[in-house]
Amino acid sequence: MSDVSTRIEHDLLGDRAVPAAAYYGIHTLRAVENFSITGTTLATCPDLIRALAAIKQAAALANRELGLLDAERCDAIVAACLEIRGGALHDQFVVDQIQGGAGTSTNMNANEVIANRALELLGAARGDYARLHPNEHVNMGQSTNDVYPTALKIAGIGAIRRLVAAMASLRASFTAKSEEFRDVLKMGRTQLQDAVPMTLGQEFGTYARMLAEDEARLCEAELLIREINMGATAIGTGITAHPLYAELVRERLSAITAIPLVTAEDLVEATQDCGAFVQVSGVLKRVAVKLSKTCNDLRLLSSGPRAGFNEINLPARQAGSSIMPGKVNPVIPEVVNQVAFEVIGNDVTISFAAEAGQLQLNAFEPVIAYSLFRSLAHLEAACRTLDVHCVRGITANRERLRASVEQSIGIVTALNPYIGYRNATAVAMEAHATGRGVYDLVLEKQLMARDQLDRVLQPDRLTRPQVLAAI
């Protein structure tokens, strides 16, 4: 008596019982058994699943146009792909994201789910592969070696765009704070020592500018990964694919995804080269490093409240200690710092994985995908968290900032053109030794008249270039 809860499927290793309710098949089943690594399945990466479905849809349409796939099977495959792209059956993508086989398990998971849903739409039973086969029909004209990297690129483009949008929102918040603090004078610092005056607005404007630069770099990286290798099949020679297939599938895929994809000039090179992923990861590392530096600054500027800089106030998000009453920590910048550390580590992983490719294929693209998508997703979340839960609520301790300028020896730099470096050095040393202010010492030594000194030390003159003859 047969077990109605399973169906029997066959592969080159033999027969296996697959759960009857499953849309995946024997290849996916074996992959689940083989790769229990991260506990993170393809189902947690909807961008990748939708990209795979878009590729299978485009391939079916191209093969039908070439007369290689009949209309009935094509329509069923397309309908199944449309459902998956709409969010259906994602729970059936059960393979671990890190896997051996250069992504074959991912490709076969997609082939089997699409085939079995297409069979249902045709009125056939799941597993009736004589009617519609995962390899022969869903995977027609394809190989994991062109499907998988192309899917990674399409999924990556969507993730890049979301990250850019999150960065743009964070940049807008920094820009708003720059405007709010445009008249707040403070001391700038180099090597954590007093330097020369600036405005808090200039400081926050710098954070906005750094984000803008990296948004541009990410957009450039997106252009790089629009190049795909569909039609390459196994190693780039196009074996089993129609001569016109590569261009047709690119056209259909561009139309489906609304991304202006281009076919690589050399498919053999494109199939083995992971340089585009290295480039994207490098830009993400750049974003992470600069974002982490910004968070370091926010933590330092808000340190205190009594024994630190105490120049700005970060929004209080939660109690900071289980033992110290009243303590509030900069938890939002801290979590962003940690995301940055992860992204930097992911970049190392991606670099090693790209370097480890051999001859005509890189077998380590799954860990590249896993690391890259985590970097993209976590950076996006970090930017949104920093924006909403921190930057928008920052306030300035204006009196503290003004006092730091008035008490600082650093303002003597502004007097160099008027009293000379030697006199300025002497004033600075005496101010440091006695604790007296630079302003009073300059007047006492009759190095400048009061009205001239007042003009030189005006905020607008201290924070931007000036024509000396105008004084």
C-alpha cells in the first residue's frame, strides 16, 4: 500500500520519497539534507526568489518564440512564475543559502517549484515530469552558471536601490540639522585637540555630504551589475542554447524587471568572473566605514553628560544600565557601528570567495550572495534606524558650545595674520599656563584694538575664508 503523504521521484542517485504536498522535488530534498549550515533558507531572501522567477519566465518566453517550447507549457511556466513573483510559494524555497555546487541547489529548487505549480495549472499531478520537466522545460537553454549570477545581480539591484533610498532619507535629516545648527559656533578638533572654530551646521553638513558621495558610488555600482551572462549556459560557450537565445532572453528579462540589462561581450569571461560583486561589496564597505565614523563622532560629541564633550544630545531610547541609575547610552550609533563591522567582515569573505574561483566557474557564489545580501539589508536597516531614532531628534547644547569657543586657545589661529605667528604662540602658551582667555591677553598686550579684535572673532569670519584687506 503506497503512502499517500509522499510521492516517489527519481534522480541519478536513485529514488526518494518527497512529501506529496511539497512543490519542491528530489534535488531540493537532497540539498536540504546536505546543507544544514546557516539555518537561513532562500525563503528569507524574497528578492532572489523573485529574480529567479523572472529569469525562468523570460527564458520560457524566449524559448517559445524560438519554437523550442510549446505554447501550453510556456503559458503554464509563465503563470507559475508570475505567482511566485507576486509572493506565492516562497515557503517552498527551503535550501540553505550557503551550499555547495555553485548554486545548483538554488536553481533546482526554483525549477522544481515552478514545474510542480505549472503542472497543477495544467491539471496534472505534482511530480508528473513527463508532462512538464524541471530540467527539460523550466531550465531549457539555461545552466545554474548563468541563471544564478544573473539572479544575484537582479536581486542586488533592488537591494541597492532600497539602500540608496534609506541613505537619501538619512542625508536629508543630516541636512535639516545642518540648517538648524547653521549659527551654532563651536570648536573644531583635529587629533581630539582644539583646532579652530566652526559651526555645528558645518559639522552636520559634512555627514550629509559623505552620504551623498556614497549614494553616487552605489548608483555607479548598480550600472556595473546590469551586465548579465544569460545564454552562457555551462561555461560561456552557449552549449544547448539557440544562437538567438541570449539576446531574446535579455530582452524579455529587461522588460519583465524594468532594468536595462546588457549581455556581457565575453560570456566565458563573465561566467567565471565575480569582479562585479567584489566592486559592489567594496562600495558597501566604503559606506560602512564612513557611516561608522559618523556614529563615532555622534557618540563622542554627546559624551557626558557632565564629564564628556556634551555638545549635542541624542534622543534617549532606553535605560542604559542595569546597575547605574539614570544612565542613558548612545545605543543607536552603537548598533550602526556593529552593522559596519559586519559589512567590513562580509567584504573580506566576498573577496576571498571571488579569488577562490577556478578556471571557468566560481563555485563559491552562494557565500558571496549570502554575505552581499546581508550587507545590503543590514546597512539599509541601519540607515533607517539612525535616521528615525537618532538624527531627527538631536539637539545642540548651544551655551556649552559657545563657552568652549570663548575658552579655547584655538581661536588664536584666527589672529595669526594680524599679530604674527610668534605673538600668537606666546599668547597661546600664556593662556594655557594661566587659564586666562586669549581675548583678554591680546587686549592686555595691546596687540590689537578691541573693535578690530571683535570683528576678527565674529562667527562668520571664524568659519569661512576672508579677505584680510577688508578688516
